[in-house]
Amino acid sequence: MHENLATAAKLAPILERVHGANHPELTQVRDLTQQLTQSTGIDTTASLFAQLRDGTKSYAVPSDGCEAYVTTYEALQAADAAHMNN
């Protein structure tokens, strides 16, 4: 889970900068991803992932999403799945 979060945390600010004008939800994605990298509480982590699923429509990449968009959402989805399995 930590490796996937690290990947997403690295890419989320770039996505926001490049695609944020057309996808304002990326500000929330960036913020929540940063919070997840610092979260230690199970309930807090579950809540953050729930907010991400809601804000990203369950990690659905928009039609204008680039490779970094796909990589970020796949990493978040994998981290979310790993969290659910713990």
C-alpha cells in the first residue's frame, strides 16, 4: 500500500497542475492523497479512501486523462484495495 501511495502522492500535484483547470476534483485528490501518506489511524484512512472513491467516481479516468492520470488512479485504487484487505 505504501509504495502505491508514494507513487500517487508524487504524481497528484502534477496532475492538478496539468489537468486541474478541466478537472477541479484533482485538488481534492491531491489533498486527500497527501493526508493518506500521513494517516496512521484506520478509521481516518478508511474515511480518506471513501472520499477519494466518491470524488474520483471510483477511480474512473476521464477520457482526456494522460498516462500519469491512469498511473495515479491505478495506484490509489491498489492502495485502497490493499487497505480494505487488511
